[in-house]
Amino acid sequence: MIWNPHTQTDRRSVLARQISLMLEACGGAEGLLADGNIEEFAISLDHALEERGMTDVVHTADIILFLVQALSSVGERRAARRLLVFGTGLAAPAAWDVTGDGPMWILDLRQMTVRDDCPIELLFFMCLSAILDAMAEVWDECDGNGLLGLRHVSLAASVLLGGGKPKQVRRMACEIKQRCRVMLERIAEERGWRTSPRVLDLDH
């Protein structure tokens, strides 16, 4: 979270800095990084937060949601998707090298089903394809050679089923992994990759 400074000017400066960092991290929105654009974003966000009575503290998640909406509204949909995926912690690079066989990126499925700290509700299977599309460019340089690590697959399966027996959960977990494989194969064909990233269940 971000603690607001005492004055409005200082608060907007902090927001502008956070917005600039997020836009740099999401990539694909270089044209919006000019000082005038950042200042406009900060002023608009400050007004939106004041309207919601949020004058003491600003959560990073609120800035991300605001930016996703703002980027989409000005036609920067690719940057909006990247910020939603990478900025919310849905996807992140692996901190270790499992096989040495291309880059490994981790998709945390729990973030798609349980979000206590962020008012984002994702329709699981409808959004899984969009998320993988947003992640796809991380494998462009290696021609699709790499790994997609899935975390909390069984948890996501259980949530989707509203509980369910162990056998049903296992079947749904297998369905989630298979959907990821099929989607990555489709992306590989569309982007002309030599191969598609392998899918690993990191919970097993």
C-alpha cells in the first residue's frame, strides 16, 4: 500500500511516480510515459480516490485497476492486459531454473479465484485464454521453447466446482492443465513458434 503525503500536491507526485513505474513495467505504452500524460493520470486518479473517500491510503491494486481502465479507454488494450496480468501478481518469472530448457513463467491460479485484497472477479475459463495471450511475448525470443508453471491448480479446481469430491477435483485440475496446453499450442501456431511451452503443475 501507499501512504498518502499530507498535501494534495505531494500526494499527486507520489501517484505520478507509481503510475510511471507501472507503465514502464507493463510495456507497450511508451507513448503514454510523457510527463504530461503521467500528470493527467495522477490528477484523474486523485479525483477518483477523493470521490471514494480514499484520502489517507492508496492500495497498489486500486492504482492498477484505474490504469487498466484508463489504458483501455485510450486504446492501449495490450498494455492494459499486460498490467492486469503482471501487475496483479497473476504471472511472474520463476526465481529458479528447473530444467535449463527455456524461460519458465509461473501463473498463480489462486489469483484468478480468490482475491481478498483486490476487487477483481475473473471468469476463469473465459479469461485464461486472454491471460495466456498477454503472457505470450515472454516466449517470443526463444521461439516458444520454455515452461508455464501452474500454481494452486487443485485449489482453483475445487473453487470452480464449489468443493467436490477428490476425484472430481483431480479431473477438473487435469482439464485446466489440458486447456492451458491447447491454448499455448494455438498461440504457438499464431505466432509462428517452433514449439509451444510445456505445462508443469508446480503443486506436485
